[in-house]
Amino acid sequence: PIESPLRSMVASSNEIPVGDEGLSAVYDRLLIRMMVNHLDSPGEFEAFLRLSEALKNVEKIIGANPLTLDELDVARDEVGHIPVDETAFESLTAMRTLLKEEGIVPSERRFSQLIELMKAEAWQNRDDTVSSEHIGIAENVLWIEPDHINTVKQVVRDSVNPSERKAEEYWEAVRDGWNICDRNREQDVQAFLKKALTAQREANRLRTSSRVEQFRSNIAKVITAAESLHQ
């Protein structure tokens, strides 16, 4: 054993452990899981090619405001002191019951660590307390196999603020529409803008929260990009 001051770890794999391969304990400790699929839309693929080409001429990529390790440790300490209200505990318990009914049984460890992740979500949004409104991030935590993803997503969405769920649906519609939009055809861009502006108006009518504001911001950014292209 080598003692290491590990703060985080990122891993990738072309396959997910199946059956008893002796990897279940390691796999369970990878808290946030993201599936990365092939790029289907022409717009996404073109953006990938352009980014790949641009990066060939970049010697070093530096974030706009990179955190120092000391700042990261301070942030972790602040996250640890954020209280959790009853709605969060109730929502997590309800989610566990619903997932078990669907045959999906995440470990107790994952639920316990999910609370810490929700604290980080609250801290990032400058919220003073963790509540059910921060539970959306569980979509990327509670699935075990890829076939579980859609079910987990639905269960999580049924547990959050209805306004947040609706705002996310508007955002996903705008995002998906932009991804499949043929940006070289003016009529396609115009049609996309019409639908996106309608989604934006509907999203602006929803009860606000930090997550609703984030989805609104995402929609606005895509609309700005489309309007710029159209002009």
C-alpha cells in the first residue's frame, strides 16, 4: 500500500464489468458515471473535427480560473458543513423504494456519497441548504447497468421540483434540436429558432430555482449561437 492524498479520480473504459469479475467493489466506488456515445448529428461531428484540429496547435490548455489545491481543500471543507433538510432525505428514501420496485438496487454507499455530491451541488449554486431541488445529479449516480439509465432518470425526475423537470425538458428539446439542425440551411436554422424561442418563453414562466435558472441560461446560449449564425 502507498498512502496518497487522493482528491479525485477519473477513469474510462470501453466496457462495464458484468457478472462476477472481481471488479464490482471498484466499480461501485466510481460515483459519477457518464456514458459517452458516438456523435450522431452532423453538427456535433463537425464541431468535434474543428476542435480536434484547433487543439493540434495548442501547446497547453489552461482554464480561465484554475483552482489551486489549497482552494479546493477550502471548498471541500465548506461543502462538508452545508446542512441537509428533511425534503432531501425523504426524496432519497422514496427514490430507493421506487428503484427497488424496478429491480435496480444501488448500494447504500452510493446513496451516502450522493448526499455529499448534493452538498457540492448546493455549494456551487450558492445555496445554504441541501434540499430535494439538488437531487437531479442522482441521474448520473444511481444506475448500475446502461439499461437502467432511462428508468433511473425518470425516477429521479419524478422526485424533483416539477418546474425543474419541465425546464430540463425544454432544455433537452432545444439541445437536441440544435444538434440535428443543418446549420448550412437557412430555413432549418429559422425553424429551429422558432421552436427554441417558444421553449424559452415557456421556461421563463416556470417557478424559479437555481436549476431552472441554469436550464434557462443553457437555452439562451444556444439561441444566441443560432441567431448569430442566422445573421
